[in-house]
Amino acid sequence: MIAWNARPSSGGISAHHPVEHAAKTASVQAYRAARTASAPQREANLRERAAVAKAREIRRVQREHAKLEERVRLDTESAAREAQKAALEAVELDARAKANAAEEAAQKAKRDLRYASRKARSN
């Protein structure tokens, strides 16, 4: 008969009986021994994971460095193209200004010649 205030069984080992207590103690000791025995392997795994993470970080930094170099190269090329374009536009503008000045000088010379001819005819 089960008492009304009895705890339900957890299905695990309880420490109420001396045999159960000894079994639980042995189980804990076995766990600790297994953990101690596997410590070198666990440490090796941790070192391996750290090495993999470090290599991954190095590759990430290298990728970022390569992207930065590429961006700098593209910016430099773009700036060179812009400077070349600006220089070409300045040369074209100067040539147009010289052509306009030459055309204006030719027109002025024609006008002065007409005025001089008219003045010579009127005298």
C-alpha cells in the first residue's frame, strides 16, 4: 500500500537506501573518471577548434584586405579617368575659346576693312 504523502518515483536512483546510495556514488565516480580520462581528447578538440577558428579569422581578414585593395584600385582608376576627362574638357574649352577669339578677330578685321573702304570712298 502506498501512503498518501509518498513521493512519486522519478525512475532514477534515490539516495534513501544504502545500496542505492552506493550505486549512485559509483555512478558519479565512474562519470568523473570518464571525464578525467577524456580530458586530453577534449583539450585536443578545443585546441583544434581554436586553430580552425583562427584560420577562419585569418581568411576573413585576407578577404577584407583584398576587397579593400580592389576598392582602392577602382577608386584610383576612377579618379584618374575623371582627371583625364577634366583635362580633356579644359583643352577643348581652351581650343573653343581660341577659335572664337580668332573668329572675332577675323570679323573685326573685315568690319574695319569695310569701314576703311567706306571712309576712303566718302573722302
